Amino acid sequence: MDDNMNPEKEMEVVFLTIGSIIRDRRLELNMTQEDLAKAVGATKATVSRWESGDIHKMKRSMIAALSRVLRLDPMLFLQQEEVLLPDEVDVIHAYRAADDGTKAAVRKLLDIPDGGKSPVATVI
């Protein structure tokens, strides 16, 4: 029996924290921690602490700056952790690593408008 169909197999989940989302988005935009810090008016150490989860509360002005620079929905910073199943994580990682042609094919297959529905990234 396939492990995915085995009800006895313990379900693994992955938590995407705000810190990991900030880090992943920063890297997608080819920014260093220092680049992000300068763009939002923070220090590199502060960015590092956000990404490691050491800072949980942010001022509204910093949420606005991060949302603008990273092109993320500001509500993302007010939400709790998002739970993804392992196969969802694999799909996300594969999509992010794919070339533009493959991404376009996936969007077409899933009937997603080119570039997505929203001009900013959001959490589902």
C-alpha cells in the first residue's frame, strides 16, 4: 500500500512562520538581509531576528514597509502560522525552482492567470 494511503502513517505537517515567509520572499526577490533592512529602515540584525522568529510583534509602520518592499499582503503579518502538508511543500518548492516556461505551463494547467490573481503575495 502506498504510504500516502496508509491511515496508520503519522501525518507530517510543515509550519510556515512569518520569519520563513519573510526570508523566502526576500530570497525570491534576490535581496540580502542588508538590502531588506535598508529598504524598510531597519538593521540587518533586526531582519535576522524576524527571520529566525525572535521578533513576533512589529510596529504598523514596519508592517507597511515590509508589505510594500516584499510585495506581501499586510494581513500576512497579523495571521498565525500556516499549515501545509508535505506534498504541498514539495509542489511549492518545485514551482519556485522551476524555469519561467515550466511556471507558465503550471499556471495554464491550473487555469491561473499569468502572474496570479493578485499583484501582491498572500497567504492562503
